[in-house]
Amino acid sequence: MPAAKQDKGEGNVHNRIPMLRAERGVSRRDLATALGVHYQTIGYLERGEYSPSLHLALNIAAYFEVPVEVVFSLRPFPRIGSNS
């Protein structure tokens, strides 16, 4: 059924948190402390096991001083160096 195919993956939020952390030399624990969340929450977010609340997503974007769309997307981000 086409509808089932369309629903597949619905609800997944992709993110660039690991890349942003690496660029800035920020550990999961440091980011968690700055955001007031448990450090394991950052791991869950990075692995896509947890979707952030709007409040948390906006705070993460503000921490990295980028628009929220730079950090989060409903579609997978293209791989670095790909032509997509």
C-alpha cells in the first residue's frame, strides 16, 4: 500500500549534533550541562532514539548559534562530499 510506504520513517528527526559538537570541541557532557539535560539525552538525540521537544531543539540551535534547520531536519542530511 502506498500509504504505508509514505508513513515509513514518519516521526524521525535527523540531526547534526555530533558534527557541531566535533567542530567546536564540545563533549556530550558539556553540551548537556549547558542545556540542563542529562548527558545520556544528548546520546539518545544523536542516535535518533529520541526526538527533542521544540524547546530543547531551539536551545540546542541557540547554543551552537545556528538556525534550528541547520541542526534538525525531517529528512536525512546529505553526506559531506556528496553531490546531493
